[in-house]
Amino acid sequence: MNIIKQTLIIILISHYILFAQKIRIYGQVKDSLTAEPLIGVNIYLCDGKTGTVSDGDGYFYLSFENSQSDTFSVYFQYVGYKTKEQLISGTTSFLDVDLQPVSLELADSISVQANRFRNEIGLSYQSFQPLTVLNSAALGDADIFRFLATQSGISFSDDVSNRIYIRGMRSDKLLILLDDFALYNPYHLVNISSAVDVGSVKNIELYKSVYPVNQAGRTGGMLKLYTKQGNAHHFNLDFDVSLMSTVLRLQGPLGNASYFISLRRTYLDFLTKLVDEEFPYSFTDGVVNITFKPGKKHKIVLSGIASFDEFLANFKEHSRWSNQAYGFNWKYYPSPRLYFHTNVSYSHFRSSYNTDSLYTNNAINDLSYKTNLYYHFDFLKTTLNAGAAFHSYGISFQSAEELLEILNQDSRVNQYDLFINFNTTLSGRLKADLGLTLSHYLRFTRPQLLPLVRLQYLFSNSFKVATGYARKAQYLFTINNERDILPPFNIWRALDKDTGPEISRQLSFSASLKKPSLDMDLEIYYNFLERIVDYNRKYLNQEDALFLANQGESYGLEANLRYYYTLFDLELHYALSRTIYTMYGKPYYPSFHRLHKFDINLHSKSYKGWSGSLHWVAASGRPYTVTKGYYYLHHYIDMVSPTVFASPYYSVINSARYPAYHRLDLRINKRFSGHFKLYLNIINVYNQKNIFYYQFNEDKKSASPVYMLPFLPTLGAEFKW
């Protein structure tokens, strides 16, 4: 009987080996009108279990075993485009896929949807279409960072600043990449808006934590922005006018290449002069991308961003702020299973603040080189990613002001990284990411080992769970002052051997359910801040440490629901979070901490050219430090007429909280033709008086609240040729 069983098993295995075919499909997915590569396209078979997503250049590779039939269908699905079915026959197929975008009228109502194949590990990950950002309510210009603040797990401080704080981490802990090169402070003066024009971006990817090992340098999350490569078929011109600025975008073919250029300038300084007011502030920014395709296997991308801010109160008092970054990307596909990517970039940030009594100048530049290789092992169902990176940081800060002289610095430090990652399918339902980074910062004698583990189990085609762990290190930071309302400048510094690197340990668990008209997911996270560096507020002389290494932790729960209906799309986001830092051994809440945050996003479908969206947020009040009063200092110059200075004294750090925050924003679009659209943004529809801060009156004995933005409607227009 045993011999018969063994014989049957051998026959079945032999039949599978003989008749199961190894199928390989690969290629590129592009926009049918512009030939722009599409990132994150869902590519899957009808079984719902086999699939992948396209990479940053629209390329994809998928291998599987097929014993059912000689022909089968592959589906290509992407938000904002018509789903395409392609019939495949044979064992190896190259597919050059063009997806047709929906009409401009329908594009006005695109909302946030899950556009990652459900069998991919999407732990702490979200992908967004720029069209969703452009069609959401905004303060003047559409803004990536303000839009991200409408999602769960992402906090904000106030209506003025667009800085975001992800899962209890300060804003400088977020790695921001544009075409794979780092951006430092990509905001305009006092952080009122982003320096990156949303219309120049083709895809937005956000990792809230546990991000891939081929990027390093931050202890929080990672935000990846990809610039448009331009229309390879026709010349196009876009022109946007809003309350804050005017944007001009140009794109078109350039021989065997394509280009995209975005130019933006504010005109607030001109408008205020028309009403006999003086507001001498202006900003200018631009984005450029030139993509060369010398052959099917090679691609060269030259891209960059430059932004400049200037505030000229008078000849003696002025502020300047600039951000510039340029990158060279070479991508080589020698075979369907092998891919090389080399990146060389230079990023530079500079800020200066000058008055009669104060002069500061802060700058950071980052010269980087990184190379990656990707290889697909079909028989192991594994993708290998390995590479190396080098960063050379130049950091300087100069000030002649007595209290700031201790921060003066002029140094250059280097960082070396080696990384390897295996993305593998352990069974039909279990997938894993196993990675390791060896990071060496030359100011420290010991390199850092930074492991990454991500696991996902697919219970069914609609339900999956995932978990992950990562250790992250950071060697640069900005000096933080919990009492600053609007910091005039951000001081970047390099860590030294006395404090050591900043270290975080990240742990996440998620469960998600996806139906044709409903997405639900729940995620629990814990971040242990093993070392976080703060300015020593008790510093008195050179014998004291200027910076202290403290600890902290953040943990919470995020729940998201997205419902897609015929007339509208609805998003509900709730976050429960708790973040505690320590200072001198005592715990405190950071100034951006909000215990509860609830967001509602509603996107209406287009009807006869009309569409719209609204966002309502309710959140706990943020902490602040109470000013208990003032004491007076007398400074004698001639021993006769002293100068009196009123200096505040404070209670325990962040021991009080502002009242709860809530606000409703609305956007209405009206498209008159395929080339012209008007839109109305209304900020704070019901004029809620959210407290910004408390300001002491002239008597220095009582304080009055200063409120955030009031009811504020603005009009804008969009032209396309």
C-alpha cells in the first residue's frame, strides 16, 4: 500500500514539473498621452493572488508558474486611469503598456485610494496622486505637507506652519527625498508653504516608519517625491493663479529626450502695495527635469529644485532663505531580472537673519553618491536589493550675538552606508522583507547595525496582516526650542561623539480589509527613542554640556476607513497617540503632541463640470509652557539712564494645553472646458477661533489669546494648453 502511495505522489510531482510552465512578464507602464512612466501601477492576474507593482520608472517584473492554460490575462490598474486587460501567451513576454487617463473633468474628483497590489507589503505605507492634493482645500496654493496632515498618524502644530510630525517624531526626523536626493527644510519662510510645486510631482510615497534599508539618515519616516519627466509627444503649458502665487509649467519633447519646467513666484509684495500696505516678502521657486533615453536599456534623468525667500524690512533688517538640490540618476536594465540605479546629488540649504542687534547665518550642504542593484531570483521567489551610499555633509553656523556664539560651527563630516535587502515569498500567503544597513559616521568609532524585518500574511484576497521592526540612526539634527511659536530660522548641526547618534527602534502591526467599494485598516505602532538630542537649556559656561542625549517614546493606534460611492468618496481617519520625551530626567509632552485626532475627507464626483471636497478635523489641544510672569533687568550704559529689559520666567515645560482644535475647509471646482477651471477655497468655514498662543498685554500682568486663521475664502484659476 505504501508503494502505491509513493508511486502516485511521484506521478503527481512529475506531472506538475512537466506541465507547469515558468511564466515571466516584464515591461513598462506609461501614460498613453504623455509617455510619462507610471509609478505604483497594480499589475495582477485574475486569481487576485499573483501580482506586483511598477517601480519609480514604471518598470515591472513578474514571474509565476502556470499549468492551467496557454493564454491568460494580466490586468493593469491605476487610480485616475482606465483599467487595462492584456492577453498573454508564451513563457516570456515584454509588455509596453499604455494606460489611458480619465477625462480632466473626472480627474477633478480623484480621491485617495489604495493603489498598491494587495499582496505587496504595505506596512506603514501610503501612496498619493498629486491630483488628489491639487483638488483638496488649501490655503492659497495646494501644499503636499498640509495635505498629509489630513491623514492619520500625522500631526500639525498650527494653521501657519505646514511642518508635519509623524508618529511622535519631530519634523527633522522625516527623510524628504525628491528624485532620490535629500531636501533640507523644503519650506518657504516661517514654513507657511512648501517649496515644491505639487503640479511638478507625479507621485507621492510616504512611509510613516519601518522604511526600506536602501535609504538611511533619519529616525522617523520617509517621504519620496518623484518629479514629472515631461510630455514626450507634445508641448504643453499650464498656468495657475491663486491668492498666494502664480505658477507656470512647461513640458514637451526634446529630441530623444523630454523636459518639464515649473516656475512659481508669489506676488503678495505687489498686492499689498496696491492697498497702501507694505509687506516686503517674496519667494520664487522652480523645478526642472530633463530625461534622456539613449536606448531601451538606459535612462538618464537630470533634475533639480531651487527656492529663494527674501524679507526686506529695511536696509538693516532682512532675512533670506534658500534651498537648492540637483541630482543625476542613471538607470540601466541589462536584462529583465537585473537593474542598476546610480544617483549623484548635491543639496544645499541656507538661511540668514540680520537686524541691528542680531546676525545669524546657517548653512548645510550634502554631496551624495549611491548605487543600487536589483536582481530577481525566480526559483527562490526573491528579489535582492544591495548597494552602497556616501554622504559628505558641510555644516556651518555663524552669529555675532553673544547668546548664540556658543552655537558657532564650521565642519565637514562623512557618512558611509552598505545595505542589503531580500524581498521573498516564503509561501503562497507569506511574504517577508529582511534587510540590514551598516552605517558608519566618521565622528563615531563604531558603525551602526540597522536591521529591518517586515512580514505579511494574506488570509484571503481581501484580508491581510503585517508586522515590522526597524532600527534607525540619525547624525544631523535641528536645534529645538519648545517655547518657539514661529522660529525665524532652523539651525542644522552635526552630532559629535559626546552625544552619539540619535537612535530609534520602530515596531508596527497592521490589519487591513479591502473590498471593491470599501477599504479598512488598523495599525498599532511603538517607537522607542533610544537617544534624542536636545539643547541644554541650563547651559551656563563651557564646563557645561551644550547638548544632552535624552530618551523618549511614542505609541498609538491608527484607524482608517475609505468608502467609494457613486456620488462621492469618503475617508474617515482616527489616531490615538501618546508621545513623551524626557528632559533632565523628567517627562514632558512635546509641543506638537495631540492625544486624539479625527479627520473626515469627502470628495464629490464630477457632475456637469462641478466637483468639490471638504476636510473637517477635530483634535486635542497641544501642550504649551505657561509664562508665569516677568522680571526686570536694568542695563546701565552711562550710570544715569538705565535700559530696562523685561524677561519672562516659565512654569514646568509644556505643563498646560490649549483648548481642543477643530476646523472645516471646503473646495469647489468648476471646469468650463478641458482647458479652463475656476476654484474656490474656503478655510475655516464656520470661523472657529482656535487659539494660536497667549500674548501678554503691555502691563505684563495679563495675557490675551492670539487666534489662528479666521474664515478665509480665496479664488484661483487654472489654464491648460
